[in-house]
Amino acid sequence: MNLPPPVNHVFVDFENVHKIDLAIFGSKAVSFTLLLGARQTKLDVSLVEKLLEHAASVQLVRLTSAGKNALDFTLAYYVGRAVAGDPTGCFHIVSKDAGYDPLIEHLRSKHINARRHDDFAGLPFAGPARPPTPMPSAAPPKLKSQSKPKAVTPGLDERATQVLEHLRKTSTTRPRNKQKLVSYLIAHLGHKITEAEALGLIENLCQAGYLAIDEKGAVTYHLDQK
């Protein structure tokens, strides 16, 4: 029995990150919390309209009083509430403030899937879902050499499926820490992906349960679980 994919809980420190990319609302299940400081009294109309399109998945939190680290502590409170309600979810803090990192490390030590991202580009599921490739109007002649459509593993995109199959075949050369795994994937894919894209592949494999990375960056493989 296939379990539903985990919900991605996204918390945005709007005092720190002002560019919001709502393309994260795609095929993935997303819960979105936008936190504003007491002095942030205006939002762009187009942003509000886009938030209203996904109102069922959006929570807007505005502090009523200012104070040092006030928004940071409030964001931590909402993360804690979400973790208590959905401990198997994936939790993402979007902020350039490295002060959240001790919170992330603590959550990960409790086996909670949590990350901090400097911006929305770091989210592994950012961007709209890719449309399916249209079928040709006329079937081409059948050739023995004609390639068959590649099977995609549930919970993974095509590239992550390719990486998973490669890792399954190379048990003796699998990198044992995250940074080496990033370099390994870039090399395996012919240097056609960026470091950010490699990190996205790793995040995809972690969310699907094939990898686990501890707070020190050590990688554990669970490649044969499905």
C-alpha cells in the first residue's frame, strides 16, 4: 500500500525574505505560513490575490508588537505546533537568518525532516509541475532500437529515479557525506546540473525515504526499502 506523500510545511520570515514564489503550490501538498513583523503593514496586491487563490493552505501571521527576535520566536512557535500536528511532514524555513539553524539541528536530532533555505529557489519542490510530453499524432514505425518510456518511481521525478537506480548499482562507491554526494551526483549527470539542483535531488530522495542525512551531514542509504 502506497502512503500519501508528506506535506511540505513552509514558514517564511517576511522580515528577511521579501520575494515570494507561490509556484510552490503545484502537485505537492503544501502548507504555507507567512510571518510579518509589526512594522510590515503593507502587502503587494498581486501577492495577496495569489495567496487568496490558495487560501485553504495559507496562514498569515502578523505580529502586533516589535521586539528583538520577536518574529524568530513566533516562527519557532508555529513550526513547533506544525511538528506536533504532523511529525512525519517536511518542514522548511525560508530565511537568510542563520539563527534558525540551531532549531533545525534540534528538530533533525529528533528525526524531524527540517531544512532552512535562503530563498524559494532552495526548496526542492519549487516550480510548477512539468506538463506531460504530448503524444505524437501518428505512431512511428516500430523499431527494435526504439527506446521505451522510462519508469518513474512513486514519489520521485525522472531524474531522481535515475539517480536512485544508479546508487543501487554502486554499493561500494556511495559517498558517505552530503557534500561528497552532491559532487558525486553532479559528476554522474555529466556536470549538466548545478549544485542547487543536486541538493534538490538529494532532498527528493530524503523525502521519499531513500536517504537520511544527520546534522553532521552523514548519509545513510535505504535504497531497497521499496
